[in-house]
Amino acid sequence: MAPTSPGDTAPKYGSYNVFWSSNPGLPLLTEMVKSHLNSWFQHRPPGTSPDRYLGLPGSLKWEDRGPNGQGQGQGQFLIQQVTVKVPFSVELVFESGSAQAGGNQALGQLAGSLLTQALESHAEAFRERFEKTFQLQKKGLSPEEQALGQAALSGLLGGIGYFYGQGLVLPDMKVEESKQKVAPALFPPVPLFTAVPSRSFFPRGFLWDEGFHQLLVQRWDPRLTQEALGHWLGLLNADGWIGREQVLGDEARVRVPPEFLVQRAAHANPPTLLLPVAHMLKGGDPADLAFLRRAFPRLYAWFSWLHQSQAGPVPLSYRWRGRDPALPTLLNPKTLPSGLDDYPRASHPSATERHLDLWCWVSLGAHVLVQLAEQLGESEAAAELGPLAASLGAEILDELHWAPELGIFADFGNHTKAVQLKSRPSQGLVRVVGRPHPRLQYVDALGYVSLFPLLLQLLDPHSSRLGPLLDVLADSRHLWSPFGLRSLAASSPFYGQRNSEHDPPYWRGAVWLNVNYLALGALHHYALLEGPHQARAAKLHSELRANVVGNVLRQYQATGFLWEQYNDRDGRGMGCRPFQGWTSLVLLAMAEDY
């Protein structure tokens, strides 16, 4: 069917290209198509100047025929390319040869007005259910904001998929820095039903992302969340470990850089699946509780592995495993397991480190698991977890992570700020360490990590530490920007800095929606509780929500995409797009649903 403008039946000018080929095999399809693209084609609607576009040369003839006239390869591969000026609507109808021969259905029954009517009926049902669930119209949000919310939800749901295959895993040698060389092994094939951050760029499951995804999915369809959480918990190995990135099968491995293929069984990831679990507990739905009863043994095993395997140098401290101290090209060795890849940590990784965000995740996990065990009548587990949860309170948090000289919570480790990247002949950029030399101290890296006791709502509303955290959050010299909270303070020497010659800044200033959503939830939480900061928390919540939602909306209207991250200086979208993973949490922010 000819393309039209949205909501219109008048045809819209389109340019058409058709390409036939034999199938060279799935891993080679993209390269084959790229090799045939040409820029000599012109899109020339009547009365306008021509625009060049990349197109595929070809005709309705199959190009790759052998001497006998038969097609070669593993099957026919067809691309129909339609080039149209946005916005537009287009209907594509595929009929098999047998259907055409049998004369089963006229084209008008598959497309045109009948299809339009059916689509509108389903669209109206979606809009009604959407409003009933999120109540954006009732809460006074504009039609444009409602459209953004619908796009956010639709994109996230559209990214839910079923994956199956084997993953590469490096076994846990139980001894850190072990010199024993062990080859990664293919684990047995497993299924995974999960949402993905980006269908085009990250088409696979990510453990730390999935907890955020399910916060939105469970509002729409709790059964989907139960299915997804059940599949993720089904990935536990005998120790209770779940790999942070699920690259399952040959097709998935083709899309992933080699350095990210192997999952290391000693490395953890933030246990964000506990966020939707906590929401289930709060809601008390019988179906959710029945699911949690079945899931409890695996949740318990997973949390126990995290608590034990990531234990730190002193009691009740925790440390992310997986920082490599032997990479001279990195300004600050990465902490990929934390999810905050290049966020600055102690300059010299060592077993003396104490990581604030991990402490907060373990504290949250202990409290959620205790509540769950008590509600399910799991008395033995509750008796074991109760003392741990009680121990992971404000007193030990202060003792391990409050930095008096900085006035904030912080990581602790062997650290110096006197590091920089310098060019060396034949080596490129390498790290140079100056003076003062590294020493054991709190890490001066004000940013998202500093806020974790606030983000996960671990502080009492009367805590003396809450005010200083609100101070740095609200200060434009530090974390506040007109577009949301930046990931690293503008005052930090690492702000906007590359981590290596080929590694641009990632969590060093950009605005990320998942953490901004946690911040909004925390501010909303403290705004409802009586305390000295109640009014201020309410004001900051209102202002931050306006900044975050407003910028995501502007960028969506300008580009048509939700983005992986947003620039803290001008608000523009950055990273990959479309990123319909945790950026879709903008919908819950609009609904003020935390």
C-alpha cells in the first residue's frame, strides 16, 4: 500500500528499491547489505528539490542464479526499501504463493480501511488501559507528555523477547588474582524471557538493567514481570551467581565485542531485581505473593552469594570484584560489575577497597529479604537474615563510608587524585601518577555513588546526613543541572574526562534516567515523612521531575527517540538510540509512581 501521512488517506510520495540475493548466512547479512548500498539515488517529490539517499540497487529479478537458472545459497533474501519523508504511515502486506494461488483473501481485507479500523480499535483499547493504569490525563499532563509516555511503554514492551542458547563463563577460582589459567566454558543452553535496553544496539538481557525495566512492566502486566523474574532466577548456578550480561547463542555472540563475551563467575552486578520484588511486597497481590513463595529459595541463594562473595576487608564492608590494576592505559580502572563502568573509584585497585554503592545494595537486599521471609513464614531464613539487616544500619554506614573531610559518603581505598593521561611515543595515551602518592583514604569523587544512601532510602528522615546529601544534589556546581542530576560533579577533576585514548566519558557527567528515577523516588519518599527536610525534599522533587521529564520530552520531539543518556550541559540525547530500556522510566516519573 502506498505510504500516507499519519491519520490521512492521501498517498505520500515514496522512493522504492528492491534487492534480491541468496542468503549468505545470518552473521554475514549485515555486511552483504552494507556492501551493496549506493548513494546515487535521489528522492524527488513533485515540486521539491532532490535529496540523495542510500539505497540498494536491484530489480524484481533474483540476482544470484546459477548456470542452471536455479537460485544459489541457503534461500532467498529479499529487501523492500521504501524512502519517505517523516512523519508517515505505511502498510506492508505479505502473502505466500499458495495463498495467492488459492485466492483466499483480497488485498482489501488485509490492508486499507479494514486494517485501519481494526488498528484504531486496538489503539483505543490501549489508550484506555494506559490512562487507567498511569492516569496521566487525570493528573493534568499534556497530550504531548501522554504521547511520550505511550511511546516509552510501547518501546519497552516491544523489546521483550525470548532468547535461548549457551553463554561463555569463566569459572570462579575462589582465589582472587589467581595465576591459574582457566579457559572459559560454554554453559548448558538456557532460556531467557527478558526486556532489553535497546533492540538495535543491546539486543540481549542485562541483569542490572532488568530490575529497572520490570519496575515499569509490572505496573502494566504483573504476569509478564513474574515470567521475566522467574527466567532470570532460573539462571542461577550452583553457587547462587547470575551472569550480568546474557550473551546466549552464536547469533548473540556475533553482536558483542570480544572483551564482553565472557561472564566471570566471581563478578557480581547490582541486585536490581529486588526493586520489583519490593514493589510486589508492598502491593500484597495474592498472585505476586504466590510467585514470591516459589521464587524465595532462589532469591535467598542469590542474595547470600552476593553478601558472601563480595565481602570487603573489614566486617560488614563490601567490595566489587573485577577491577584490573594492571592496565596502564586507563585513567581510572573500570568497575564494570557495579554497572557504573568508568565512575571514578580508588585510583589503585586493591583488596583494601570499600565500595559505598555495593554496601547500599546489600543493605537494601537484606531488608527486602527479611520482610519477604517474614511475610512468607520462612522463619529459619528470617532468623538468619534479621541480624544482618539490623547490623547494616546507619551506625556502620557512618563508620565505613562517611568522609568527614569531604562532608559526604564515599568509597574508601588506595587513592590519589594526581593521575592523568599523557601521550607517549609508540604507546599512545598512558596513565601517569604524580604526587601525592596513593594512600588509604576516602575517594573524592562526588556523584551518583555518593547519593546511594539517599537513592535507596536507607537514611532516617531525621538523619544528620540527609541535609548534606540534599545540599550537593541541589548544587549546580556539583550534581544539579537543568536536565536532571549529572552522574559526576562538575567540580570533579574526572568530570567529562576520557578514561583512555579510545574510551570517552560514560558515567562522568551525563544524566542517566535510572538514577534520576531513584532520586525522584527518594525525594518523594522523604517529602511524605515528617522531618527537618520534608518541605525541601518536596520542592526538589517537583523541580527535578520538571527538569527530567521536560528534557526527555524535548529530545523526543526533536529526534523521535528516547536516548541512553543526556548531556548535562545542553540536554541533547547521547549514546545509543532508540534506548527503550530504563529511559522508559520517564513514564513512571510523569505518573509520580515510585
